[in-house]
Amino acid sequence: MKKILITGGAGYIGSHTAVELINGGFEPIILDDLSNSEEKVLGRLEEIVGKKLIFYKGDCNDPAILDQIGKEHELAGVIHFAAYKAVGESTALPLKYYKNNIGSLLVLLEFMQKQEIKDIVFSSSCTVYGQPDHLPVTESTPRKEAESPYGNTKKVCEDILVDFVKSKQGIRVISLRYFNPVGAHPSGKIGELPLGTPSNLVPFVTQTAAGIREKLTVFGDDYDTPDGSCVRDFIHVMDLADAHVKALSFLESKEDDYYEVFNVGSGNGNTVLEVIETFEKVNGLKLNYQIGPRRPGDVVKIWADTKKINQVLGWSPQNSLADSMRDSWNWQKSL
């Protein structure tokens, strides 16, 4: 089995991708400093896959831990998730975000160069599009000035990867621009586990339903959208995980010095109020929510054109918004 290093592999998307890698015939090597995840996730992962997993606790800004992994394992590729991702926090602490998100990629690329590892799948984001002029967004939609330091780190990292490919080091890269990952593994054993107050909608929904949060605030209902609330493209995390495995397999067939970018979304836009309504309907619950003022920096509406990833990687989402809301609630209940 080809060994794949997953940085941030104990996190939300990383842990689900570890499951799909094993299902796809790869062996994940998980590196995580547990700054935004918990070690018990590993035990739950092992229950799902029915085998012991290889885990290193460490920071991928630290070349020493990468060197140790490189000595102990022959790696066929890397999936790079390890980044801070809270938009609000990035505005308050920009240096923390630039140092970690950009620094970790630089350290990782130097490690790959040294170890002669060719393939990397990079976790990018639809934040690089800002508020697009035309919808849906395609991969050729112009990237806009970032709304936050977090969004800017994703743009800068993409640029670094493009320049590195141009330097003819023999590397092969796919950047996946995610839209809004939601849902959880159908087993209910792993899911999104934000430490502290969630910055994403769905964990706030499930925690409100569970009584952990008193109520949910919808930021604005007077936008130019079907019901006045913001529109997003919600993609089930298992579909997103599958896209990483397909991207890795695809890279194996490409020439050296290759770079490509793909949108990963459902291809549909749903409003925040539609998400709440779907959650209530699927799970037979009523949510305590209120309408609040608009939140500064929020993109009004965005969703993906997914034709490119459908055609080139043969990937398409298998789960609906209803599936995502059911799986999210099952995960919350298991906690």
C-alpha cells in the first residue's frame, strides 16, 4: 500500500480523508499537533477502519518531525490540511495565520524536495474567489482580493505552489478549492469537533439542537437571495474526502511539473434558512434561532460550477443536504 502523509489528519476533513484513503488502497500516515482536534479521534478512526493507524503528534512547521517521518516511511504523496481556518480569528491575529498557513507549506515543500516525493494535494478554499461577479464560479473565475488574512493565506499558498511547479522540481500538484464541508461519517464515530465556540454554521446548528448553545443567530435576512439569508454551497465531508483520493490517484498518471485546480462543491446553492429548515425536517426537531444583523465581511452568495472535477476526475457528490444534516445530528448525539 502506498503511504500518504496527511498533515492535520486528526482534524475534521483530514480524519474523513484517512478513512477514504484506506478504502482506496492507500495507507495514511497522520501528522497533527492536536491544536484543533483531539487524540480520541484516532481511536474512533481505528474503530471505523478496523486497524491500527500510524500517528505522529507534531507540528508540520517543524522540519525535525517531518525528517523523522521521512526516515521511518517511504512516502508516495502528501495531502496538506494543516492550517488555521477561523476567518474572524485571522483578522484579529494575522501574523499567527501567515506564520502557520504559509510557513507550514514552505517547510513541507522543502521536505518533499529532499525526500523526492512528487505528489501533493493542497487544501485550498472558495474564499479565493471573494464575492464573485458571476455565478456559479468556475476554476477560471478571477480570484479577488481576500476578505480576510485566512483567505489571503490560501491565495498565497496557491501562488507558491504554481511557482514551485514552474521551477521544474518534478512535483505534481492539485489544489482543491472547497466550498462548505458539512456532515459526518455515517457511523457517527467522527465528525466536526470545533474546540470552543463554533465558527461554522452546522456545528452551531447541532449544538443549539443539543442544548449546548441557547440559540442560533442568522446573520441577516435582507440580502438579495430567495429568503434573504446568505447562500452557500454545502458539500458532504465524505464526498470531499473522496475527491482527495481521486485527486491523488489522478496525479500518479500525470507528467512531472503539473499543476491543476478543481472546485469541490455540490454545484448547488442553499440559503442558511434552508439549511435550518432541512435540519429540522430530517431530524424531526425545532431549532431556537433568531435573525440578527448582517455580519461584516460575509459573502452574500457563492456556489460552485463542478463540471471540471466531474469530467476530469470522474468525481461527483453522492450525498444530499438532507444526508449531511442527518449525519451531523447523529455525530452530535454520539458526543
